[in-house]
Amino acid sequence: MTFKFDLEAGFAIRKQVRLQLQNSKKTLEFEYPGCSVLVIEDKEMLESTFHVRGKNLPDSAEQVIKQWGKQIQQWV
């Protein structure tokens, strides 16, 4: 299974969002050995756009990823 999404964060919260995404990346890679999660930040003056891509996750992780995506959207 693969997933991808983009997330925009304003200047005031982008540091916290970056930290949360990195922590979530480490957790997913630990929980699902062999998976790969990539977090790329396009930084501009007043906001950042985070591009999150994941691959090699088992199909059984689909519900976990959907719930994680909803949780991330609440951060912003």
C-alpha cells in the first residue's frame, strides 16, 4: 500500500507540524518494518508545504493511515 498527501502550515505552527510529522514517520517505520515514509518541506516566508509519501505498507495498515491523516489535518 502507498499513500501521499500535502499539508500546509503557517509560520507560527510549522515547527510543531514538522516535529509531529517526523515523530509519526519514525513510529510508522518502526511499527511496519520495510515501509518507507518521506517528509519533504517546501519552506516559504510565511508558510510551509509538507509533502508526505509512504510506500511498502501492508494493506492491513490502511485504517491506521486514514486515522493518522485525519489527526494530522486537525493539527493545522
